[in-house]
Amino acid sequence: QVQLVESGGGLVQPGGSLRLSCASSGDIFRLSSMGWYRQTPGKQRDLVASITSGGAPNYADSAKGRFTISRDNAKKTVYLQMNSLKPEDTAVYYCNMISPVYRNYWGQGTQVTVSS
């Protein structure tokens, strides 16, 4: 059974930075695609960034140029570096894993609040 545990959320001022981490249990991390999604109350969960097992990143338009996704297979951890944060980035951020057999796993979420 895979468990994903996010950390690194918090309160930051506009223009600031945060680094989210998502640590995975189990043995399939290096074979899996990983992603970060975010959700605000009453809205659907949207993709922010993803990274393939081979390390190829993909970004939502809102994240391009500001956010960077990366992974460390030895640590079974995926990161989301968020710079130049805006109030509209405020959301609960969720880590996602798509296993080699296309099973989805989710973390519990971490709150990011961008406010002065």
C-alpha cells in the first residue's frame, strides 16, 4: 500500500516562496508519474504540475515560470518549488501518484495561504 505525505505548506506573503515536499512509501515511486494538484472550496481539483518517471515536467499555465517540480527517486520524494506566489495560489495542495498500472494515489493535502 502506498502512502503519500505532504509537507511544507503554510502562510506566505505575496511574492514569497514555499517548497512543498511529498514523501512516498512503498517501492513503486521511481516507476510512477507524480503530480501536484490544488483545490479551493467549491471548485474542482486542478493540476499544477506533473513529472514523469523519466523526469519530464509538465506545468499548468498558471505555474509556468514560477513553479518547479522535481523528484528524488532515492528519497522517494517529489518537490514543488513555488516562487513569486500570488494570493490566487491560495489552496490546498495535493500530491498525486499514478502507478505503472495506472492506479491513483493521493496525499492528505497541505494548505498554502498567500496573504499579506
